[in-house]
Amino acid sequence: MAGPVQSIERAAAILRLLASGPRRLGLGEVAASLGLAKGTTHGILRTLQNIDFVEQDPATGKYQLGAALLHLGTSYLDVNELRSRSINWADALAARSGEAVRLGAPLEGKVLIVHHVFRPDDTLQTLDVGALLPLHASSLGKVLLAFGSVPLEPAVEAGLEAYTRHTLITPERLTRALSEVRELGWAAEVQEMITGEAGVAAPIRGHGGLVVGAIGASGTVERICDAKGVPQPALVTQVRHAARAISRDLGAARW
């Protein structure tokens, strides 16, 4: 029986490394992390880039997972499985935070709401399951864009619709915001889709660390944010903990 192919093993190791964290990595970082020569690492990255498994940021030269690989990662996961693995954690998040919780997955350039837990009070609320939200104006959508679950270019080409005066409607502002999401590991929306409402979301990862969905909490700006309009740290922590728990249930390594 033939032995393992070293170049494939090294390519797989690079892909796992890029999938293991929220930020892009430079050539030197990848090579040092895996103990490979820079020339060898660069050749593998170039090959992976040619087949869209890896993308390189033209501004920084750093690498991240490409759209083709991310599509493979999300295609295996049925939204019903995503929902079933998330229900208990979403319910617990709503109970702890006192806010409405929604679970989103990518669908045809939008965010499909696959699960919705009402805010635990007696106010009149409308079920959002099945609704499609804009990628650029929702915290769930920003997570999917930032971590490559859906490509950015089609969304920009289709036009970034202004839902409120706070909506990010220029590619430059949206790109900067998505870069910040990758650095922080979570996304926020503050009156960008609906005036007076805000939300926080974090990525849900499946096998190999690929982002397959997002979970978020939303409510009035006064409850979600502080006096300066910044999301409450305690809520951000609760949302991220729920996302990590669901990710572990879906087979993601610790991250």
C-alpha cells in the first residue's frame, strides 16, 4: 500500500492552521507554526490559492481560507442539523441575557434565520424563522461575511442598501468593519438595520474550524449597548460562549 503524500499532508496542515483562528496569517507565521521552510510554504500556498482554497489579502499579503473551500465546508451541514444542535444553547442564551436570540445560516446572498428564541418577557414578538436578513446590515450577516461563509464581492456588486442612516453602504467602510470583526471574533450592529435596535453575533464553526453559521442576541439599543453605543461586554461574552458550545457540538476543535 502506498504511503502518505507529504505535499498533501502539508497542504492539509496549512488549511487547518488557517481555519483554527479568526485572523489572517502571513507567510512567515504559517511557516514558523508548522516548522516548514518559507519557500516550501509559499509554493503550497500558491497552489491552494490557484484553486481558491486560500485567498491572499492584497493590502497585507496575509492569507485566509478561500471561498471554494468554505463552500465545501458549509455544504455538508444541513440547516436542520445546525438548528437541532443549537436549540438548547440558544434557549439558555436567551434566558441568561434576557434578549431575543436568533441563529443564522447563509442562503443565496442573505442570512436565513433558522431558529429564533423570543425575549423572555410578556411583550408582543414576531417569529423570524424563515426570514432573510441583509448580510451587510445585520450582526449575523457580518459574521458570515467576515469569516468567508459567503463571498463579499456579490454583496457589494448587488449594492449595499441603506436601511437607516447608520447602515454601512460603501465597500470601504464595510471592508474595514469586517476586518475588525475578524480581529475581535464577534460582530455588532447598532441601528444599522432597524432604528432603535442593536445586536451582537458570533461565528459557529463546524469540522475543521470552518464557519457554518452564526448566533446572535438582539434588542433595543438601551439594553444591548452602553451610553456610548458600545455593546455590553457581558452580553458579548455570553454570545461567544454559546457560539463556542454549539461549535463543539458540531465537531469543531477548541478555539
